[in-house]
Amino acid sequence: MSLLNKKFPRLLPDPIKKNVRVADLIDNAFKAYNGGRLAEGCRLFVEKMLADNGTIGMSLTGALTPAGLGKSAIVPLIKAGFIDWIISTGANLYHDLHYGLGMHLFAGSPFLDDVQLRGEGIIRIYDILFDYDVLLDTDAFVRKVIQGPEFQRTMGTDEFHNLLGRYVYEREKALGIKETSLLSAAYQYGVPVFTSSPGDSSIGMNVAAMSLRDSKLQFDCNRDVNQTAAIVYDAKSSGHTSSVFLLGGGSPKNFMLQTEPQIQEVMGIEERGHDYFFQCTDARPDTGGLSGATPSEAVSWGKVDPESLPDCVVCYTDSTIALPLITAYALTKAPLRTPKRLFDKRDEQYETIRAMYFKSGKVGKIQHRTNLDKTAKKKPAKAAKKPTKASKKPAKASKPARKK
């Protein structure tokens, strides 16, 4: 019993009272199972991921924006400075446009006759309903916008979404609405937004169609891979933490996590992995799907720092349940942060990692480093044999402490 008292808090929650705050409910009543994991994740987000100006990347999978979660949860997190960069499915960004363009979506039912809906020109996403013209009008908006001269070139998806977000922001102003679109908010606050599969959405479909009309717009996927790695390297090399906040899984999850193997395995730059990992998913790890791949598995790939594994949380629940609770908890518990405006620093970050790659990388096989002990890693440093560089040793020795 003494061991339990020393290591674990007693499970004896207070009774839930009328008008309880969300943050208090999570802290006092979410004690076990996935309620416990959600509470752990909320505290991880507030106490460690947001602390000391750490960099936080969010990945979005599943139809979250059509459910209104862009407006209700993601935009407030961006405004608060709690999300620094995003990787999303193209579908989430396409359906986000509906809100920024002032279109109407409706809370319906999953038990409707889809043949009848098709006959009446109504689209259904589970229990979300909207008129077919919402798609047609959004498509027309995208096609009109990307005819602009600034789009007639090859660019990363972050630059494309920033340009598109500017047009959405202007449309919001013209309509007299605000804070409805995550693309608009990302443009205003300098948050880079990437998609790992630009052809896999209605935005990509319209871009492809316009290429048949001689549009010169092309997506630079190579730039995206290196740019996302540059964001992570900038955070880690400047003495800050890099955290991942994953909603669902799939391609956006891997695209966010692969930044560390890109740095270590491919570019040959010494690194240890992301510092903090918080995922909400309903996928199991034993079925082979990436959405259920655990942070401990990610450690074996170099995606997650092995020393931070105790600070990795997976909550097996629906993101549409978890995200509003996490947002309310963070806005209640954490002070607002000044937005990093990473988009404005994209070229500088890119050139930094490019220089490091040419310094450390090579075309041949990269040497495999198995010794992950931070102290041992620093002992063989050349500075020990060269007194003229001894002044650099304290800075190197202090680097591991930043993660704790």
C-alpha cells in the first residue's frame, strides 16, 4: 500500500456539481480509461507542449471541418497561438472553404434515404447535410482564384494555402463574417498549412482540371517534405521542443512524424525525435493501420525521442468529442502565446536545413547511430581535444536539459 501511496494518487473524485467548468470536470472526473488518457493529454498539452514557447504541429484527419470544428475549435487554438503549423487532408481544407464563403451546412441524421437525397440534390457526410450547389459554388471559387497570376507557378502546399487563405479572408470581410475558416485564420496568423496528398481532394481535383486549360500551378511535394523538416529542425536546434498533436492518423500523421527521419535518416543531421506526442484516434495498433501506430513504435523509427516516451499520450476516442474538450481546457488553463508566424520564416528555415544537409548528409549510406544516451553522445566531442573550442562545451551540455 505504501508503494501505491508514493507513486499514484488516490482515486476518489469529488461529486460533479451544477455548472461545473469543462477544465474542472476533466481534472476531477476524468480519472480512468480513455477519460484518464484525455485528462493526461490535456495536461500534457498545457503544461509541457505549450510551455517555454515550444513548437506545436497539428495533423487533421477525418471530416472535422464540415462538422464545424474548424470554426469552433481550431480557429480559437490558432488565435491563441497554441498551433504553430498544420498538416491536413485536402478534404478538411476544401470543406473549410464552405464556412469561409458563408455557405450553409446543416445538422441532419445518419439514417436518411441516400437515394432520395441524391434525387433532391443533397449531400450527406454521416449526419451533416448540405445542398449540392455548395460543392459547385466552392469549386467555382477555387477555379476562379487559382487563375490569378500569383498562382501560375510551382509552389509548396503551404504557400498555396496561404494564398488561398488570403482570398478566403477577403471574402469573409466582404460578407461581414469572421473567424469562420481555418485557412483564413492561418493566413492571418502566419500558420503554415500543408497537405500530404494534394491531389486527394476537391481542391486538387479543380487544380488538375485547370491544368487542362494550361494553368501553370503545380504542387512541389519535395518542398513540402523539406519545409516541414525545416520547421522541426528550427525548433529543436534553437533549444525549444517540437510537439505533435494528432487528430486521427493516416497520411497527415505520418507526414508530420516523418520529419524526424527526414532529418536523421535521410539528411544525416543528428537529432533524437519529437519531444511530445498527443494523439486522439479510434484505431487499434494491431490491425496494421498507421492511425493506430503507437508512440513507442515511433521511437524505433526515430520519430519520437525515447526519453520523452512517458510524456506521450494516446486517447482512443472520437476527435469530434475530444477536440472541443481539449480546446476548452487549453483556453482555460494556458496563457495566450504570441503567434510564431512560421510561414513568414519559411525561406530562412529552408535555407538553414539545406545548409545543414550539405554539411552532414551524403548520397551514400548514412552511418547508423545506435547510442541514444545523451551524456555519452557529448563525451567524444572534438572540443575536448581543441582548447580553442572549449567555450562551446557548456552550450552543448545544457541542450538535453531543455526537454525536461
